[in-house]
Amino acid sequence: MSFSILGTGKAVPEYILSNDKLSTMVETTDEWIRTRTGIHNRRIITTETMTELCVSAAKQALEDAEITAGDLDLIICATMKGMYITPSEACVIQKELGASCPAFDVNAACSGFIYAMDVADGFFARGKIKHALIVAFDNLSNMVDWNDRSTCVLFGDGGGAVVLGEGDGLKSIFLTARGNTDVLYAPRGELTSPFETHKGERPVLHMIGQEVYKFAVTNMVRGVRKVVKDAGLEQKDITHMIPHQANIRIIEAAAAKLDIPKENYVINISEYGNTSAGCIPLALDEINKAGKLKKGDYIGMCAFGAGLTTGSCIIQWNK
């Protein structure tokens, strides 16, 4: 026994930072960003808090699943940086929901949502839980260098949530990690201990774009091929393919090597940019609420992120 997805939710900040607005902050243009990334707008937290948005997505997912917070046996938040170093963002979400169950965070960067589902699957497999809530959200606007156009144009804030229940919706899942602190990383920042002598770097994202591109395309293709095969399917059976929304060029390069029809790809990078772990559940909720999901549909998901991590899975929609 594994799980099925019972409900979905999403949350994004109200403030929209367009390419034109961004071009007044850093040396860039709308055309430069669009042609290289596919991004037009991104959402930025201003008056809201990350927790408020996480809780909003969670409440939507609970409502969609037709259960209450009291029915939850587990809460996992996939994020790189919650509101606190400790407690975990999952514990803060639990408090706001009024739930009473184990809660913890998972940090696998942009692959975090798929990592969290694999963790939850272990609890279901052992018969430990009947319902789990996964919230995947990242607040990357406070992790980028707003003077560095190679990174600040890419990222936005936002995410989504799913409620999982007992079922057979998970058909296959595959995770990888390759330890790397050079290609994509964000240092901890200034240290407070008087006993450590090395100086901390600024706690902003650093990325070698070309290396990330090569890793992403190669491993997205490999991951999708593996989970499709492990699920006993063919690529043409995938009804909806939700890739990590990092860069339209990465998505198109990977898609060109796969046999999944282009019209089956779910792409919303234009309006949200890269929301890290939040990308996939955000897109999933949009197609769910738009009525595009039908019972029996096969949904492919794949992501990559700092670590370097990857995650791919096949979910059958049973709702």
C-alpha cells in the first residue's frame, strides 16, 4: 500500500515583479530575460509571510481532500529556508493549522517536493499513517543577490501543497544526489562564534549556469525514462508531464530527447519563474483546479536542484 493524492493547493504572493520592473533594478531587459529563460513575471513576498502562504496552500489542499487538520498523521515541508532556523517550517504550519502530528522539513532544494513524497511513502508502506500533508514552498527572493542578473531574474516565491491518503497512486519514484558545493549553492553567511576564524560568505545563491544546464537536461531525461519504465508504462502513456520550472531552454532540451507529446507538458514558468521546491505542486494545483485532470491520468514529475539532487516519479490520478 502506498498513497494517492487526495487534494491540492497553491499559494503565491500578490506582488508581481515583471521583467520591465526588474530592468529598473539591474542591467537587463524584458527581451534578454524572455529569450533566455521564458520568464515574464515572478511573485515576490512583500506584505505576506512565508508561513501565511504555506498555511493558505495547506488549507486549500485539506479542503480539496475533504478532510480536516485533525485527520493528519504527518506534515512534511519541503523548503530550503523556513521562517526560523528552528523550529522547522512544518512545525510552524502544524501550529497554525491546529494539527497534532509529527512534523519536519526536508531540504533537497528544487527536488524537495519529490523527496518529500518518497519520505511519506515510507510511512504509508509501514502502515504508520493514513493521511499526510506535504507543503513545498521557497522564499528565494531573500536568497538571491539582486545585483546579479544571472540569478535574480530566474527566481520567484511561491509553492503548493498536497494531501496524501492510502492508495495505489504512486507508480514509481527515483531520487539521486551527487555531492557538489561548487555549481549551485548558498552559504550559511556570517558566523556568530568568537572561536571560528574563517569569514563567512554572503548568504546568497551562487550558480554556474552552464554546468547546471548540462546536469539538468541529462538527468531529467534519465530520470523520466527510468520511472516510466519502472511503472511498466511507455512515455506516450504520460498524460501530463510536470517538469521543474527552472528555465524554458532546459525544459525544451529535455523534451526533445523524450517521446512525451509536447502538448502534454505543463509549463507555467512565464508567470512564476523558478519557485524551487514549490514549482511542481504549484503547477499540479493549477491543472487540478482547471479541471484538466481525469481519473486514471498518468502524471510525470521531474526536478533537479542544488546538491546536486534529482527526483522523478509517476503518479496516477485517482481522485
